[in-house]
Amino acid sequence: MLRGLLLTSIATGIVQAQSYSGCHRHGSVEYCYGADGEETPITTHAQSTTNAQITSVPATTTSSAQSSAVTGCHNHGDDVYCIDGDGHEVQVSLAATPTGELPAQYTGCHSHGSSQYCLDADGNDVQILEEGETTDGSDSESSDSTGGMNCHFHAGVEHCVGAGESEGSSTKSCGVQSRDYDMPLRIGTLFVVLVTSAIGVFLPMLLIKLPLPNLNSIASTIIKQFGTGVILSTAFVHLYTHATLMFANDCLGELEYEATTSAVVMAGIFLSFLTEYIGHRIIVARGSKACAETCDDTPETNRSTSSKEGTQPQAMQLAHLGHNHGADPTKPNTKLSVMVMEAGVIFHSILIGLTLVVAGDSFYKTLLVVIVFHQFFEGLALGARIALLPGRIFPSKTIMAGTFALITPIGMAIGMGVLHSFNGNERSTLIALGTLDALSAGILVWVGVVDMWARDWVIEGGDMIDAPVMRVLMGGLALVAGMVLMGVLGKWA
């Protein structure tokens, strides 16, 4: 008896000399966290005599009613849910979805600050999330503007940059994010985007029909050069940046090839060049054949003169790319170049529609305003080039313009169809979106730099080479304005 009293006295002295908190059981042994944060076993014998002292120590946890285990664990898709002591369903945040058999329960539940954790079979901490809570203990929607960070969405993936960002901020769940989605608002704004895109792309076609030649020429120059700036900024500020963010996403993992974005952009440039080169070779071949058939019906002297004159425009096919000279089949037309440009814009626009819809409600309205301006400016850029094509507005020009007007709303409709299952952090999704963004960037780099900027300003036959000084100044200001305005929009989209 004397020995028992002595052990009890020693255990009591040890417990009283140190504060314990977050007490929980591993099997039949009670464990608590000491002042140094280390998990310390408390002997059953000491616990029976000092239970009052331990329970009366101020705890650092917030779980007075916290259960010591969560049970009945099950899956909702890729996510793991269990039942806590109050019968409520809680989510278990795991670094990765379990590949083996799902544990029936997690025991030894305790708290770190305001976050609740339990222990898995290997003794590792797993965070227990209440409804609407994220892995850092904050509400999923409030993270858009907290911590002094500047947050925005790309295809449902939230990116935060700024002074509040820390090394630990990159830790996040790579599963499907639960957000609030106002469907009536999204359906209504689909038509807003449709109308805005249509106005932007069809407006240049109407302005070019103005009966005043001088005003027509000035308006055409301003819209064309503004559109050139928009396309250049879209390629470098928007698409190249978006692709880089996709490939740098933590959920994708570390890429073995760091220059993936640049390589895919270069591939887009090469594909654009190859398409135009082959297309113009075909145009030259058809022009030569048409000329040969026509010359067969003329006298020999006229034929020799005709052939000499016919070789010169054929040799200048690429030099005069982008400028129309009537309906002569041996002269180049810009339809192929505009179609290449529209292909890059369409890839980009369908992703924009998806990006807009899957963003959370807390950011949706801001992103909507940005996308509306983006689509209007991009429509002006494309419409200005379509308007200069030979022929009537209907049907070919109308079809090209109408395709642009419809493509972003189509992307929005796709986004609404997969709204609650879309996972922007999934590896395959990140690779697909990043590749499409980078390819689109490459296409628009070629179109913007070669077909639009260079051919208007520095290549022989360009509109701006020998233009009046005032027209050059207006065109230059419009070019810079297009770059700046679309570049500013890149802060939010």
C-alpha cells in the first residue's frame, strides 16, 4: 500500500508540474499534448488518481464536444466522408484518394488551433472538415479576397497571388470543389455574352458600308489596328499566361520538361505557318493553271507577254498576303489567313465560356464584366478582318462572324452541363486546357505578328507603309490602345 501511495504521489506531481491539452486515447492508453507540443502518454494508474487535475487544465482545443473518433467512413465520388459523434457527416481531407480499402474509422481525434484532426491506421494526422470548410479552416467562397491575395479563376481552378501568399498556401485539395452556383444568373448572362459578341464581330461589317469614303477609310484603319493590338495581347497576356498557370498547377505535379508551355506555343506557330504556306502554294498553282488555259486562246505574242506579266504577281504571293485586288484568281486573298485567325480565337473562346461558368458566385459577376469586354474587343478584331474579305456579307462572312458569336455561349452551356462534376484540378483536365491555351496562343502569335502587324506596317504593299502621317498616327495609337486595354483585362481573366 505504501508503494502504491508513493507511485500515486509521484504521478500526481508530474501531472501538476505540466499542463496538458488535447487528451485522447490510443487503445487503452491516454495521450495528451504537453506544453512543448509533444504527444505524451499518461499512465492508466496515474490517470485514475489525477483525472480531475487533467480535465481541469485549460485546453488549447476548441472541441469540448469533439468526439474521439469518426466512424462509418464511405465515399462520395473521390471524396471520403465519415460520421462524427453527433451523427453529422464530415469530410476527411486526404492528400490523395485512398487506393486500398477505405478505413472504417479514424480514431484519436484532436485539434490543432481551430482545425480538427484524427489519426489514420499509420498514426498520421488527417483533417476533418465541416460542411463548407476548406483545408485551411476558412470558408470556400471567402478565400476569393482574404489574406491580402488577388484571387481569380481559370477553368474552375482558383489562383491566388499577392502579398498574402505563403509557401503553405499552395497546399490544397485536388478534388471537385464545392461552390455556390446561381444557375438562373448563368443562363441569363449566356445571352448577354451572345449579344455582345455578335455586336463586336458584326459592327465592322456595317461600318465599312458607310457611304462616306474618308470616314470609311479612317474607321477601317482604327478598327483594324486596334484589333491587331487586341490579338497580340490576347496571345501573350491571356493565353500564354493561362497555359503557364495550368502547367504550373500543384495538382499536375512537377513537369519533367520545364519549357512545356513555350514548346506548345512554338508548335502552334509552326502549324499556322504550315497551313498558310500550303494554302498559298495551292492558290498559286490554281492561278497558274487558270492563266495557262486563258493564254491558249490568245495569239502567240500576247501569250508571251501575258506569261511574263503573270509570273510577277505569282512571285509576290506571300509578300502581298492580306491585300485584295479584285477577283483575279492569281491574286492572293485573305480568307485563309482570317480562317487561321478564327481557329485560334475559337479554341480560346470556348475555354472562356467554360472558365466563366465554373467560377464560384463570389467571383462570377466580376469575371462576367471582364469576359463581356474581352469578347467585344476580340469580336472587333476578327470582324475588321472579315469585313475586308471580297464578296458580300451573306452568306460566307455571316457564317464566319456567327461562329465566333456562338462559340463562347456554347462553352458556357457545356460548363453548365458539367458544373457539379467538373474538376479543374484533375491532371488530365489541366493538361488538356493548358495545351489548348498554348496552341491558341501560338496561332494568334503568328496571325497577330505576321498576318496583321507586319503585313500592314513593314511588308511591301502594306496599308500603313506609305499612308498619310495623320492616318499613321491614328493607326499607331489604335494599335497601342488595343494592346493596353486587353492587357489590363488580363488582371482578372
